Amino acid sequence: MRMIWATRGRTWGFRFLRRGGLDDPLPTYSAAFDGFDGVEQLWTRSGKLTALRFGDPLGRKDRAGRLIPHDFVILGDPSTEINSVSSGIELVWQLVAADYARDYDLPQPLENES
């Protein structure tokens, strides 16, 4: 699954941990989440972009005590399997959970595949 993944850790700030094969994922990320600032949980689809946002499934927080959000943009033809926040968590989280568990407490995350 080709995706952009943006989040933060306990001490490191917001960054892209997966770039979906893009040199600059920011324009695609911004287009997918346009108009959804401040929305804590989200599933929406526009053309070939599926945007998904949810709080950390294990309740992890940053050093300020805020629940960590995970933002994903699934790229390509719409997936019929991802049709809600809950189905997105079930399908997407398993792909990144081990990487996040490894990186959450580090001073900065390790490089992940695009």
C-alpha cells in the first residue's frame, strides 16, 4: 500500500515517516487534509486520495501530554477495504505499528521506507 504517514513522537515533532514515494509529500498531504484542521478522527476520500486520521491506538502521548495523532494519505485507486476510521485503523495500523513502537521514545525517528 502506497501511503504518506505523518505523526510525532514523545519528544520529536510532526514529520513524515512515510513519504509515499514522493520527494515532497507536503502538497499531497495538504490537499488530502484541506479543510479538516482540528478534526481528531477522520476518514475521507477525494479522487485517488484517501485521508485517515486517528489518535494513537495505544494512547501514547507527547511530552506535553497530548494524544499523538497519526495522519495517513493512501495514494492510488480507492480502497474499498478502507471505508471508515475503524477499518482504516484495522488495515493501516498493522503496517506501521512496529516502526512506531521502535521510534516513539527515540530522540528522532529512524529512516523508514518511502
